[in-house]
Amino acid sequence: MCAVRVAERYPDKKIAVLEKADRVGKKLLVTGNGRCNLSNLSACSENYHGEGSEKLINILFKNYSPEAVLEYFRALGLFSRADSEGRVYPLSNQASSVLDVLRRRIKELDIEELCGYDIRGIQKSSSGYEIFTADTTITAKKLIIATGGRADHAGRESGSGDILRMLGLSATKLTPSLSPVKVKCDLLRSLKGVRAYAQVTLLKNGEAVKSELGEVQFAEDALSGICVFNLSREANRGGCEISLNLLPDYSLNDIRAELTERISNSPDSPASELFTGVFHKNIGLFVLKSSGIKPSSLCKDISDKEIKKLCRNITDRRFECIENYDFRKAQVTAGGVRIGEIDPNTFESHRHKGLYIIGEALDVDGDCGGYNLQFAFASGMCAGDSL
């Protein structure tokens, strides 16, 4: 996107995209489960995270709002549509449509694609920047770092860490975001593959930090699902808990009354049948075991104290989050070049004239739902128009 915008303004300049993979845009093809959620109509600073991200997003979206990005894509020939949540997809529902219009424009503008280009070094020179591979050197008057995050959810190593260190730029800690959250729980294995609607709350020092409603997916040692992804930025750094309310539409009093009535109506039924019609069978067993109740025991033997435990484990089952550095299942990277390193109006480095840093290489990451690609495209447009 950045290269295209530069070439449209300066058709006489020589522009090249240096790509480590064997083809540009491969990572784009796996976004949105292959459909490419390229923007979100409601995108604003509240959807983004990182030190100083609020100011940066507010400045950027004045000229490069979701509407502006989509209008430009329409000019490139892409038809798109938004769903009821404001998430924008190509009309074809194929991520390849987004990549195809960009690659076609690159070809029309004679922008060179240098694939399989593994950068080993970058240094400032009198004429701009020298970029080295094992056997070649390219000299550029201006350089745009658009290398994305640490890795994608296909597990391929990528990102700009080494490049940024070569240039002496200050960066924040990198952690996976929009990813499953590893937790400590010996009973979790029994829920592997199960899904449940829940309210998910991130707690730090016992205080609620953020809460989401949605479908939770249980893995052998982790919690997953979009609602969990949106809490993963902080959760993956450890020192937090995740609380699940498995019946968010019911009050604690309603749940206690329901359990009391079920026990009273079926006193000789096994406890394993207590949640029939309420939860997936495995979730019911999980709640019982978490409360210290044997599934084979009878309902009439469940004490008032145990009913309180059941209510607590239904409405506030807590999981200790484990610090996670596994980027293989992450959709984005939290952390990156500090926003204070760049001019928020142009994305040019304060330290190095002619150096621009855009997209996920910066300490900016968004919620799940098209916000990260919106920032990627918008920052690419802004930098391209500012060169």
C-alpha cells in the first residue's frame, strides 16, 4: 500500500518492495480465516493499544479513516461489504481479492518486487541507507520498515527486531496478542474442544481490567475465542487472572434458586445430571469437580456450602494466566518501536531522516475485527503520501 501511494505521487522514482518470502502478501491471505477482514467501520482510538497509541490513531484517522481506506480500495477495483458488526470483507469473501488488486497496481506502476530478499544488515550512508543481503547491496534514499510482527499464526518467523536493533531504535517488549491464553488448571484438559458462551474478565491484582462477552473455546492448556483474544495482550504477559461467568444472563440469586430447585425436585439423581439442559456435559462435570463434588454423588447430598461453591464456579471461575512467548498462534504482536520515535503526522523517524516505520512494526496493536489491517493500510497510505 505504501509503495503504491509513493509511486502514484512520484512516477519517475524507482521503488522496490523487499520481501523475505517467495511472494509478497502471503500473510494477508490467512487473515480473517482466509476472507481478509480488511477494516472496521467503527475503528477509533479505543480499539488500539500501545504507549501513545490514542494520540497517533486520532491524528492518523483524521485523513485515513476506514471510509478513506475503503474508498481507495474501491478505486483500485475492490468491492467490499460490512457485516452487522462493522467488519469489512471483500465481496468475494476471498483474501486473495485484496492482494490481487494491490499486486495489479504494483505491476501497473512498475514497482519492483524483490522476493526471497533476506536482509542481513542496514546502515545509514551519505546518500540514504545501504541494505545488505548475503551477496547484494541496495542503496535507497528513503526506507520504509513495514515488516509486521514477530511471527504469524502459521508459525513462520518474521518481524523487524534485528533490523530495528541495527538502526538503534527503541522498542517495547514483544508479546503475542489476539491469541489463545495459556492458563494453569489441572481440570482444563477435560474441556478440550468444548465451546461455551460466557463473560470473560481479565483481572490484575484482583481488579477487573477489561471484560468481553462471547464464545470461549477450551484447549488442553489454554482459553481461546475472539473474546479471549481481545484480553490476550495483557494476559500473555502473566501476572493476571481470567474469570469466566458461564451464565452471564442470570443473576447470582437466580442461579442459586435454580440449583436449589433442581436438587429439591430430583434428590436421588446423580450430581452429574444437575446441569442437564444448562451446559455441555463436560462443562457441568468441570463445575462439579471444581467445587469438590463427585459426579457420582446424589443431589440430595449437596450441602448449602457446596451450592455456594457451585454458584461461584459458574459465575466467577478463575484461571491464572501464564506468561506466553509463543507467537505461532498469535494473529498480531503487541509491542514494537515506541510511538515516540516517529512523527505521528508522517511516520518518519525522529532519529533518522528518510526512515519511516509503519504498521505492526510499531507499538500499536488493535482488537480483533479488522482493526489491525485498518491501521496497517492507513499508516501505509500516510507514510506513502508523506515521503
